[in-house]
Amino acid sequence: MLDFRPHLSINERGHLALGGADLVELAEKYGTPLYVYDEQRIRERYREFRDAFAGYGDVEVCYAYKANTSLAILHILRSEGAGADIVSEGELYLALKVGLSGDKIIFTGNNKSDRELEKAVEAGVIINLDSLHELERLIDIVEAENAEAKVSFRVNPEVSPETHPHLATGLRESKFGIHEDIVLKAYERAMRCSRLNVVGIHMHIGSQITKTEPYEEATRRLFDIIGRLKRELGLELEFADLGGGVGIRYSGEQSYITPAQLAEAILPIIEEKLAEYSLRKPKLLFEPGRYIVGDAGVMLARVYTIKRTPYKKFIGCDAGFNLLIRPAMYGSHHDVVVANKASLAPAEEVTIAGNLCESGDLLAKDRLLPEIEKGDILAFLDAGAYGFVMASQYNSRPRCAEVLVNNGKAELIRYAEDFADLVAKQVVPKRLR
Ligand SMILES: Cc1ncc(COP(=O)(O)O)c(C=O)c1O
């Protein structure tokens, strides 16, 4: 299980360690549930992605904030030189807060409010438009404010990325992007507005993609559109953004691709299309989220209840889908290690239940693990992306703390919420008190 996760190891005490830090000790020190991330792994994955495309030349990796917006992690990625792919005013706030300049930020999102468009114009970010209607609203805004904006369009390449249906975003029937039949009309309209600088094109076909073929097909379509923009509108774009979506290995059996394999698959297609349409080389943008932070994070939970039913043995722990929703939402698999018994052989099949009053609150089903007792610490691996960031206070359970490990040393990066946080923004009208 640890062979393809070099940042995880078993130490001399038989405990699971992340980035050299003993996870059982961290659970004792900071309490459970707890999220822990490995800084060096995040840096390593960012660099791996960036370097995979270095042969092309001008490439920028805009980390997809939605995968994990913990500030310390955003700072790590800014220090590496990453830009930001953002989808809301909140993410814009965070990107500016960590010190990114507008030109390092691309604002996607399929349903931006007027206020979000205004803030994006004010910050000077690249506004990635998702519909003709959004374009018209942006034109109204820049004209009313005598402002200018850099824009690109998200196109829908109509390909199936062969992932979970909820993670496919470039299907014909998807809500995202502009379909090819009107894409030239959109560019043509934007070019007629002198306040808009039309600089790019974008696609994002989905998430947790484990094959190169969908990217190859989508890249062909994207560059055919770029070619048509030049031939029919005389427009040469500064950048082509190929989105994110590269999957990670949630288990040893799962198929996967690496950024290097992706580069090997799509860069020749790009070169071929550039030649076919006699295009200047655009800058390439990528927006990986999961690949950068996914396997760098684990969620720790403590075992409280052991329950046998005639059908299953349930292990009850102190986390639920309020903290890690992926198994309940997508049926996702997270490998589990009993952190304090990491060197013991599997002994029994168990299902790990969360502490929420929902029958769907099962964090791991039918897993072979060492015999588990009350007090054991469970580590849910690969929880760095779409983990804490999707957490809620459901069942009035405050969100947990987060810790960052760097070369064996741990630092708290988020305090656990307390009960006051459950009511912090609530108001009870006087007449009800
Ligand atoms: C527009 C856009 N870019 C990038 C991403 C990041 O995807 P991933 O975390 O799979 O790399 C997403 C996530 O769905 C997205 O919607």
C-alpha cells in the first residue's frame, strides 16, 4: 500500500508516518479527528507537474483552489510559483490574500454573479467566460465602469473523460462551457468590444481522469477551434488552458496516468495542430488540483465503537461525511491504515462507519484490516483534495483542526472549531428568546 506513496512510511514503533511525522503522536497531540498534510509532497507534486511540460516552453500551472483552500497550502504553492484557478469571489479573496497578482489568476466558474464579474475586473484577473449571457453581462460592466478586462472562453469539447458522472464536465449535455456551434460567435462578439482583450481559450473535461485518450481527443478539438479562430476571425490567442483533472491512485489496483504520460500524449498533438494551422505557440495553462494536494493529506479518526451485527462488523470512529464526504458523495475509495498498528497483517473484514445519523455515512466498506480495538487511530489516505474543503458542521459537529508536516516537524494550520462556531453567525429574533 505504501510502495506508491513514498511520503508515507512505517516507523520503528510500527506507526504510520507522513512526511516523517508519527501520525499517532499527532493524533494524541492535536486530538481527533484531524487532517494532516505533507508540505514536501505538495511541492514535489507541483514540480513534477510543471517539469513534465517544461519541454514545451511557456507553461503555467494554475493550482485549482477548489481542491484545498487552506491558507498555508496556498502559500506553499504561491512560493513555488503556481498561479490560481479560481471559481468564486471567495477564492479570489484568498488568491489576493496570499499575494498573487491578477495576471496569475484565472477566474472560471459557470454562473458568476454581477458582483463577481465586477470584482474580477477590479482585480485584473483573466475572466474565463462560460456563456454568451455572461459575456453580455461583462460587457455591460466594463462599459459602465470604463474598465478593461482580459477574457477567455471555456469551451465544451464534448468528450467523455470516463470518470464518475458527477466528475465529468465536458460532456455534450454538461452545464459547463460553450459548445462549438456558437464558440466563434462568442469570440467575434467579444472582439467587437474594445474594452475586452480576448486572450485565451479553456477546457476542463472532468476530474479523477486515469487515461490519456480523453485529453487527446479534447486537445484535438480545442486546437481545431483555435485554428478556426485564426482562419475565420484572424485571432491568435496568447494561451490555451487545458484544465485539470489528472487522477491520483486511490488504490494499488486502480489505473492511473502521470503528468509525464499526459505530456507525452498531448504535446505532439499540439505541435501537429500548430503546424496545421500555422499558429504562433500559445502559452499552455494547466489547472491541476487533486494531483497536487490529493495524496499529500490524510484524515485521522479515533475508534470508539466496535459493533457486530449478524451481517457485518462495524468500526465506529469520530469522523463522518461531514469531514470527508467523498465516499458518501461519489462512492469513492480511500485506503485505510490503522496508524498505531501499521505493521500488523490484516486479520478481519470490517466496515468503517462515521458518527452521523445517516445510513450513507460509511467511510470505508468491507476492508481487510488488523484487528481493531477502541482507541485505535485510523488514517484515511489521499484525503488532501476535496476533503476538508468540503467539510460541514452537519449534526452540529464542529469542523476539525488541520496540521502541516514539514520534514518531520508538525505545525497547526487551522484550529478546530468549537461549539461557539456552530452559532457564530446566527441570530435569534428577540421575540423567540
Ligand atoms: C475548471 C476546473 N479546473 C480545474 C479543476 C481541478 O480538477 P482536479 O482537481 O481534478 O485537477 C476543476 C475541478 O473540477 C475545475 O472545475
